[in-house]
Amino acid sequence: MDREIKAKLVLQDGSVFYGYAFGAAKSSAGEVVFNTGMVGYPESLTDPSYKGQILTLTYPLIGNYGVPPREKVDELLKYFESDRIQIQGLIISDYCAKPSHWNSVQTLSDWMKSEDIPGIYGIDTRELTKKLRTKGTMLGKIVIDKDIKYYDPNKVNLVEEVSVKEPVTYEKGHTKVVLIDTGVKNNIIRSFLDRDVTVIRVPWDYNFNKLSFDGLFISNGPGDPKMCKETIANVRVAMDNAKPIFGICLGNQILGLAAGGDTYKLKFGHRGQNQPCIEVGTKKCYITSQNHGFAVKTKSLPRSWEPWFVNANDKTNEGIKHKRKPFFSVQFHPEATPGPVDTGFLFDKFIEMI
């Protein structure tokens, strides 16, 4: 890497971290968050749930296995969670400019340049993470070529930016599931196709209730769930039909709002591959992958609903379910790539309900 291109990370609290630029040589602003995963940066960078955010990777060495090819299986990119990089910028400690991996076709920096995404390396990401763990998620900006204003993605309908514009159908089997795309990860669709389920992927504000389907799925996605007023209204109508409903991540929050509950922004959020979740009743602990900044207020749920999973660390809600009807959702990612996959059985549970 060319260490001549200096860069700095400026946080809203006035903190400044100095380092070097890689990827696109441009400034960028967003909400600074961190992810604790050791591997999986191609998946994380393309996860629509990170839209509007500057992502800090806590594992110190990044770029060592390069970037995989853009090959497709079932019309979906095999090694990525969407068709583009979704983050505003990337923050890492040490960048590996010469990757070594059998499946690598380009460097991380070249990939980011091709999609106009900046990065900064050479800073103390441990110090930065400790600051975010203490003060909470905050706005920030990577400054390279010129100074820019802060950008608050929580004031924007990010779901509208990442959702498909027209319905897309993935033909696989007789069972039909309508998938509300509020920022869906490719591996969620793959998880259904692997189980011979036909997926009808619709835009976030699409009136899917006029379609013929067997079950409804609400996807993950970025930002404040209360921005998705059309989605919430359509889910409420679907609940009257009593067909099985399954939600993941943002889908958990949207289902909670449609049920009559409330949501709130977390101080820190949960982003990583090692979040422990306790199943209410059984007390069984599952290790999960997560990426969210909002949560359901458990006490706001109507009496016909109950909490299903709880975060073992901060006791926040990690899932809800209806006491009688086939409606349930989780805050974590059962489809996680590269893992863990402890909760993949939830897709089977949903299909069994159908």
C-alpha cells in the first residue's frame, strides 16, 4: 500500500484517529459501528443492514484472503450478501495488500476502489472500539481529500434505498413464500431455496396481500423500523389471514410494531458472530450472528405475544412469538454466513408451520 495517502477518522465527540487511506481516495461520513467477527468481510461489506454506516472491524488483520469472484448460483452472487458494497467506509487496524487465497480474484482495496468506497487503516481499532463500547454508537467521518459534514443515516429511510424496485421470483418448489425485501441478505434467500421453497421477493412497500402465497417472511435491513410505515401496515393485514409469518432482524422489529408493540434505538447495537441468546422457557443458549441497532420493547407487546429469546449480555429482546397463531421472529441471523449456524433450524420450523 502507498503510505503517502494520509487519512483521519473524526468522531462526533471531537476524537481524531490518524492513519492511511485505502480503497477510494474520498471522504465519507456515517454512523460508526464495530463488528467482532474474525472472518467474513466480503459478506459484512455487502450486508444491506450496514447501509449508512462506517464499519470498524475489530480483528486486526484484514484483506489477507482478498475478494472472491462474482459468480452466481440461483441468480444470486455466491460469495456476497448483495450486489454491491453497502457500507459508507471501512476502518481497520492492519491492511494486507498481498492476499493469499485459492479463491481470491482481487484485493480488498481494488474492490473498494471499483465501488467508490473509502477505507482507513493504521489506527488503533481497539481504542476506537473501547470508546464506542463506552459512549455508544456515534457519527463520524473518514477525511481524505477534503473535510465534509457529518451524516446521520437514522434520519433517512435506508430501507427504500436497499430494497428491490420490482418483484422478483425464484422458482424452486410448490411452497411459496413472499419475502418482504427491507434489505435482505442473499443467504436468507439461499436458505429457502435450499429447502425447495419458491421465493417471491417484493419491495418494502409492495401490497403483497393481493398475491397467492403460503407464508410471509420479513427480512433484515438497515435503519429505524418505524420508517417502514407501509410495510407495517401490510403486515398487519397479513396477520388477519393467519398464514405463518417469520421475521429476522429488522423483520423482528417490524413484526413487533405490527403487533402493536414499540421499538427503540440501542446505545451500542449488536454486531458480530458471537452473541449469546437465551431461549425463554428452555434456558438453552444459542451462539448467534447479529447486526442491528434497534430492538423491540418487550413490555410494550400485547398480552397475546410473548418474548422468545433474550440477549444473555444485556437482556434485550432477541425474538418474539404469538401465543396461539403461527407468527414468530428473531433479532439474530439464523442464516449467518460465515456462521455460526446454530439456529438454522428456524427455517425448518417455519416451513413445518406452512
